[in-house]
Amino acid sequence: MFTRIDDFTDLNGSSFMTTVDISPDVLHSRFGKADPSDGYKTSMEWAFKDEEGNVVSLYDWKSTSLYSSGLPNPDVLGCSPFPHRFHVGGKSYEVAHKFADWLLSEGV
């Protein structure tokens, strides 16, 4: 089980691990408004922690007009009901894949 966290400090040193296809609209409904992230390569990000204190992040990557003018506006992508490929970042492949599986098993 993973819970959302507001402190991104423990994510320092994390990196891309895997992807998961999920609707941004569903993520917002389930986990609340995303953090704005870096405002360039990413426009939305959520951070999570498991029972053992392992952290993961879920974020769009180079997906909006913040990165390239031919891509959707962040507000449009952020409320899309259609699946989008999000990146999962972390410090462990095992934990990142466990998180992706958990997201999908939760019906998110």
C-alpha cells in the first residue's frame, strides 16, 4: 500500500524506473491535485511512500506544451479522461514496479 506524501526531499537521487498508462483525470480524482513539478519537462507530479518508507514519484514527462509547442496544454492533459503514459521514478526497480502494479490493482 502506498500513501501520497507532500515532501519530495526523499526523492533526491531517484530516477526513471518504469511507466504506467493511466488517466490524468482519474489520478486527480483519486489523489488530488498534482504538484506542478519543474514546469518544463514535467507539468504534474505526485509523490508516494510505502509502509517501509520507500518513495516513488509519478509524473508526466515531456508531455505538454511547456516542453514543446505541438503538445497539449498542461491544463488540457491534466483533466484528460484518456490514458496517458506516466513515468514512475524511484530508487528501486522492485518498488517502482510494485507501485505501478498497486496503481492498476486499485482501479486507478
